[in-house]
Amino acid sequence: MADRRVLIVAFDALRPDMVTQELMPNLSRFSANGVRFANNRSTYPTETRVNQTALVTGASPSQHGIVGNQFLDLAASPDKLFNTGDETELSAGDKRLGGKLVDVPVLSEILIGNGLDLAVVSAGTPGGCRILNHKAEQQGLFRFALKRPDASVPAARIAEVIERIGPIPEHRIPSIEWLTYTTDVYLNYLEPEDAPAVTILWYCEPDNSYHHKGIGTPDNLAAIKAVDAEFGRILEWRAAQDLEETLQIVTLSDHGQISVSSEALDVAGKLREAGFSVGSAVDGDQDAILSLSSAGGLYVRDSDPDIIARLTAWLQTQPWCGPVFTRDGAGALSHDQIGIAHRRAPDIGFVVASDDAANEQGLVGTSLQNGAYPVGGGLHGGLHFKELHNWLALGGSAFESGKVIERPSGIVDVLPTMLHLLGIEAPDTVQGRILHEALSGEAELPLDAETETYSADGADGYRAHLTVSRVGATRYLDRAWVTRS
């Protein structure tokens, strides 16, 4: 195992139903020759930084503590919601927290403790790049965010990269030039200079074009074909370098996306009209602080149970509101069932309504929004099946060949499986499982998948439903929805 290395290639937001031979011939061929998990799951919220943290910890938000792309943590951000997408804010918050941004051991700590290294190159948000390798400064590791080269480390090496590869292209959507640049950094700098034990390449497509151009539109299809071509370059290079025995490749997406069907709802305005005082900053006088795009919640003043009960009942009467969940599950689903039972979670979590309608391109899944995406664009965060269903396929000498696995799996399983490949014991904090069924030469464990169904009755005929799959001790969210009588 000493000569094994791992490359994680992340296609941000890629929907598995869009991995076709026509659109993505390279990824299709790779998965056909390796192992594809047909029922892989994101964690909730189905947001990027949440699931990037799940990737590098093997744990759910209830364990690792990154409970949303933004959340309330007064130690990290004393006067407003803490925005994990902002590199400057994230860095400052981590310092205020004494380096305890994440509550459990992360990938870089585990690797360093075993004499191995991690490198990250990301075309996504600067905060997301930091989340993947947030201790790089202290550990002397490589972290390069195309959107924030000034905040990338080590600074001297980032300057070397740009001198060798050339200036970072102007950012456009679709972000095709950035895809190429990300691949160039990996092939023309990281591999010849470092050959890291673990590398994470984070491609910003198809997420960018899903959001801003629409799922399945010509611009989006062009982006998907382009990111597949970049992956093809990596596969060709690996074959030419005779690294197919050594370099194990994990391909994944962090979540799916569905299509936007409305302008912003202005939930804060609706709350005020209903007699609640609500804002987004901490001033001590409001009933609640709202954090919401398509998923999020309300941080209630002093966690007052009466205000929580009134807000929960009011939300359940609103036709635009989907599943609602609270810490104790009184009259709602519970944080524990959803996987966000953490001190940073909102007192009331909820998602806006979604459905199984198809967009203009015939792709299933639409949702209301409280954000600013164009109608017909894409969004994610909620509990629709297409948001929770993400891509996972593995290839290399360590894996079986030509295998499709229907047993549920999740992004939390990537870390324990990767550590197993490298001969490293996973920390006790890991909630994911080793995907033995994908590994060549290992006996498949007789683990049966079980389905759990939860429901909760609320105000005025509201009824929330949640289905969860379980394999051994590991839980995977399938979907949640609301019916009204």
C-alpha cells in the first residue's frame, strides 16, 4: 500500500442522470471500467461547504459542525451570520475559534499524522478551497484557490505555478477556461513537483452553469462536455505515465441540483407581515435571525420555546414551505433525523417547497427559492431526491472492474475508504463506512440496506415525510417531502 496514491476529482453539483456516453464519454468509460455507486447520497444541507467538510471528515454535519454554507456562531462571527464561502471571513473565524473550525479530525491532519501530504486545487469558492485544506498554512501543504490566489499557500509556490502555467484566465460562465487551468496546475505542476499522496481537484462545473444558465441548456451542456474533456486529459496522462496501478481515482459530486421555478420569496418580509421580527444580523431585539436560500432556518432569540412553537406552526401553514425540523422534533421532523443535531444548527430548520416537475429541458426537479438565481437556473440545498443524489465512481488497481453497486452509499464513505487504501486507521469520529464491496480482492461484507421512514404531523393538515437508508451503522438521506390534507 505504500506506493498507492489517491486523486479525488470533484465535479461540483454533477447530477448522475447527466453522465451519459454522449455528454461525458470519458467519465462514462471510467465508471464502466471501475465501480459506480448508483445510489450515492449527499448530506443535508445539500450545499457545497457542508459536503466538502463531509468529504474530508467522513462525518455528517451533526458531527463536524459545518451545518450550512452560512450559520450562526458568535465565537466565529460576533455580529452576523458566518459565511463559509468568503475566504477572508472564514480565515478570520477559524482564528477566533482557535483553529477549531471543524469539530473532528480532518483529512490533512490524518495524513500528516501518518507522514503523508495533501494538495488541493479548486476552481470553486475560495471558502470551499479552504474548507478542503484549512490547516494548510500551519502544515506546509499546498492549497490553490483560483478565485483567491493571494490567499493560497505556500505563497512562493503559488507564484511558481502562475509563472509556469500562465495567468489565471478571466472568470466566465460557463467556466471552461478555469477547468483547463485547474487541470494544467495538476498535470504540469503538482504531479511533476510533488506527486502528492492525496490530491483533490475541485472543478466548478457544472455547478456554475447549472446555477446561472440552467440545467440542460446549451451553455450547461458545453460546460459538462468541457469538464469531461479535462478528465479525459487526466486519464490519458495516467495511462501514458503507467500509473494505473499506483494512482487510484475517486470521482464524485458534492450534491445534485434542481431548477428554480420562482423569483425570490422574500421569506423575511412574509415573517414580518405575520407579526414576527426577523433579520440577518445579531442585535438582540429580534424574534429570530433568518438564514435561507432554498434551505436554512431560523435562529430564535434565546431559543425561546414559545417563539419556536409559534414560528414552526406558522411555517407549516405556508404553501411555499417544505419539510420543517426542530431540535426536539415537537410537531416536526427532528434535527437528529436530518443529521444536523449540532450546537450551530438553527433552532428551526426548513426547506422551501420543491416538486418533481421537469424543466424546459425535460430534467426532473424544480424548487421555489429565497435567493437570487434566475428563474430557470439551478439551485441546491434542500431534500429533493435529485439534490441528495450525487455521483460516485472509483477506478484503479485497488478497485473492482465493471461493477455497478445498488447498495446505498454516501460522500461520508469516501474518507474511510481512502484511508483504508492507504493503510491508515480511520478516527472514531468517522461515521461513513469502508466501501469493501468496491475493493478488489476483499470479501464483500454481508450488509443489507434497510429503509427507515419518519413522519410528523403539524398545523392545518401539514404532514412531513422522510426516508432514510441504513447500511450497518451508516445512515443516508433519501428524500423528504410534505403532504397537506
